[in-house]
Amino acid sequence: METNFFNRIQPGRTADKFSQKNKVTLVKGGRPFFATLHRLIEEARQSIYLQTYIFSADGTGTALAASLMDAARRGVSVYVM
């Protein structure tokens, strides 16, 4: 097993040079995930990059779109892919 993935993709760099002050939180299930997502969108101050393969015009999608539009109105750069 490879011990330094970052060195393979960009020789001479280590993980600490790629990422500082970031964290990962495992969120299981739909409701906790969307609650966390809405909270993070509300807390965003600079930019949001959202990658998703499903974005429907249902209640969940409409609420998410509203949160993203609110963020954009606050001056946050919002990108959805």
C-alpha cells in the first residue's frame, strides 16, 4: 500500500502543504447530511463548490437551491456541478 499518495501525484509536496485547517466529518443518512449541508452553506463566507449527481426540483432540491441563492446574495461565490 502506498504511504504517500500526495508525493506520487505531485513529487516533493506533502499532504500538509495541500491542506491546512481542513477537516472531514462522516455524515450518514439523508436528513443529517442535508442539515449539515445547509449549515455549511449558511456559514460560508467566500465560496461554495457543490458537486452532486442528483439535483431535483423536489422539496429537498428547492430548499438547497434557496440556501445557495441566499449565499450568493450575501456575496459568496457559488459553483454547482
